[in-house]
Amino acid sequence: MEPITYQTYRNCTLCPRMCRVDRTRTPGFCGCRDQLTAARAALHQWEEPCISGTSGSGTVFFTGCTLRCCFCQNFSISQEGFGRELSASQLARIFLSLQDKGAHNLNLVTPSHFLPHILDALSQARPALTIPVVYNCGGYERPETIDALAGYVDIYLPDLKYFRSDYSREYSQAKDYFQKASQAILRMIRQAGPPILEPESGLMKKGVIIRHMVLPGAKEDSVKLLHWMKESLPPGGYLLSLLSQYTPFYHAESHPKINRRITSYEYRKVVDEAIRLGLTHGFMQEKSSAKEEYTPPFNLEGLDA
Ligand code: SF4
């Protein structure tokens, strides 16, 4: 892959969709042209404890998405285009202002389709930036893009959503999701190395956290993903975050199988299998955590830099 520059927008291959559109003229599948937009930049408490810590994670929510899942809880920004346009210099100032507010890290949420701007902003902020950079993504990435992030990103926080291609096609229009996400995660682990947490604070400094949200009626798919992790990823090379918070947002009502929350039984079966396989480094949720506090208000907070 060519180095990622602003020219990349003119024949976009930033994600596995490989749209090759000229985003100066037209948006690709992600819904975005070549102007970076974001909906919120604020301290966020709802990540894993080693990311949120006590002060919060300095989270920037970008507009648009390369997956556009039918059940997305952030649909107003991921699919309906809400957000404010920002230059790379403004974004760099936002990064530093989050650091000044006490953020434990800089948390880039769904960043891949704006990488030319984001890499520029990180380069501008870098001389003053002392906190780790977290790449918080849906897992649907090109390995080449992950390689291009070496030196910019300290912590990867990818989802691993589906094993079965019929699920990924129906819910995210990405038949090749597992194929792409599994390769990208291997690259992330190779690049970031095993998890490093500060002994006193427990805050993460480097490494990979794989997030998997159990979907209704799909516990066997979760189990297949756990088996892949056990067989293909280095033991101790990552943390696993098993999420129980699925809520049928957005267009989930058009997909009867996922138009409900998961049951305690479904989540417990997946947790039991993770324990049986020895995948116990990481985080599990109380089943009661399916609350809407996980969706922050998208109100342009923190974007006046
Ligand atoms: S980032 Fe957007 S335009 Fe570029 S390849 Fe991915 S979906 Fe297509």
C-alpha cells in the first residue's frame, strides 16, 4: 500500500471495501467525502477499566463508518452524517485539550476512513502528546492500513463481531468480515506486542483489547470466535472483552433474529466457554449492563478548538 496521504482520498483504499472512489467528488460506502467530521470530543467513562481509569478516556467520535451495522448504537453519527467539519490542525488542538483535561489516553473511535487527516493531526500534536493513542475500530481493516499506523498507535481496541459470513453480510454488508478482521487483528498484536498495564494505576499503555459483543441467537458464532482466538492468537498476547450490552438499536427491528436483547443464559454460555478455553485475561460484563448510558450525547461537545 502507498503511504497514507491526502492523495489517498482521491482513489480511496483505506478499508477492505476498496471503493476506489474519488472522495473529493463523491462519498464511498463509509458515507464520507474528504472533509473530516466529528460529533464529540470528551472524557468518556464507559470503556474497559484499563482505558477509562478514574479520569476517563479522551474520546473523539468521528462521523461515518466503514461497516454501518444495522444495529449500531451510534447510528446518528455512523450512518446519518451528524458532525462538524474539522481541519487537521483543529483536531490536533482537540487532542491536546483532551490531554489537558486529564484524559488517560486519546481514544479515536471509528477513525479509519479519515486516516489522512488523523495521521496529520497526530504528527502535529506529537511533540506535546504524552498519553497513549487508542485505535478503537470495528475490526474491518486492511492489514496494510494497520502497518501504516506503526509509530502512531499504542493500543488497538478492535471489535471481532462475526465468524459466519451470512451474519456479517446481513448485519454489516461485509461478507468477508471475519477473513479481514482476523488478519487485521493478527497484525495489531504483532505490532503492539503483549498488553502492558501500569502496575499501580492498572492503566493500559500498550497492547490489544479484542472486543466481542454477544448477539442474540448467535452464541455458537461467539464460541467459534473464541476457538479461533485460542488456536490462532498468542497466549497472553491480548486482552479479551466480552460484552453483554447488545441492544436492538437503529434498523435491528428489520432483522427479527436480533430484535431483542441477549439472555443471561446466552451470555453465560459464551463466558463459560471462554473460561473453559483459558481465555480469562480481560473483561466480562454484568448482564445488567445493557443500559443506554453507553451511548454518549452527540452534541458537538469539545470540538471548539
Ligand atoms: S474508507 Fe470509505 S471510501 Fe474508502 S474504501 Fe473504505 S468505505 Fe470506501
